[in-house]
Amino acid sequence: MQTHIRSILTTHLEVIRRLDALVPDIERFARRAADCLAAGGRIFWIGNGGSAADCQHLAAELVGRYQRARDGLASIALTTDSSILTSLGNDFGFEAIFARQVQALCRPGDLLVALSTSGNSANVLAALGPAAALGVYRVGLTGGSGGRLKDETDLCLVVPSDNTARIQEAHILIGHLVCDLVETTLAERESTGEAR
């Protein structure tokens, strides 16, 4: 059993080390998120299963706090309202559960973060067209080859792994890095008198 644990830890660390190649894109994501929030926009998150939980986790880090004492930041996981999700699934089909919420809630200047470990989740992909039509910047977090998500977002961070669990672990680390950079950037702007 310990050998198995060590094997998983080794694989995890290898994937995390390979994230170094994504540093410029992580910075781009964080700057875009900070700019969005500073301009009065909101960050929305979509994903299924474990990715849905990651959406809730990362939205909570921004609304609450990651590490700094600060005002709350506008961040919403579209994975949490059971009445909306079940009514949309029932009335429009499961593929529409995010697209319909994007149409109803997003505004120009907002940011949509789409999580899909395969890059091919139909309901996640279905939300990207409506987001683009509204002038919403679209960030993808995926893995493997990137799937269709890679071609249908403005910025896509593809974790270099085909293992779903390792991809999800990397997504949380990337999300935490973005939360840290957003907090730091907004605090620096506030200290120099720039508008939030």
C-alpha cells in the first residue's frame, strides 16, 4: 500500500512541476480576473462533478478571502443552486444548465471560468457561445489534449496529464495561485491609489 501511495505522490509532483510551462498563462488569467473585478465585473465558474466542487471552492475563496483581510470579491459558482439546476435540466435538458444561467446572469466585462478535465463536457461547451455573444471573457481549465475547450475559450490552461485526479489537483493549485495573485494585485492597486 505504501508503494502505491508513493507512486501517486510521485505522479502528482511530476504533474505539478510541469505546470511551470503554464506560468505565463496563469499570470494572464490572474491579471484578467483582477481587471474584471476592478471594473465592477463578476467571475463565474462552471464544471461538473469534482470540477463543480472546485468551482464552489474557488468562488468561495474570492467572496470570502484567500489569505488577505479584504472586502469580498464578486465570484459565483453556477454549480450550486439545486432548484435552478434541476429545473433547467428538466425543462431544457442537462446540456443547457450552464448556458441558460450565463444568458440570464452574465454581463459584458464579466469572466467565465470553465472547468472540464477532458475539455469535452457538453454542458460546459454549450455555455461558451452565449458567453462570447455577451462579451464575457472565457477561461478554460482542462487537461490532456485540451479537447474542444481549448479552441472555444479566449485563454485555456491545459494541465499536462491524462489522469483525471491529477488534473483536478492541478486545477485547484492553479485556482489558488490565481486567488493569491488577484488579492495581491488588488491590494497593490489600492495602496497606490488606483481604483479597485
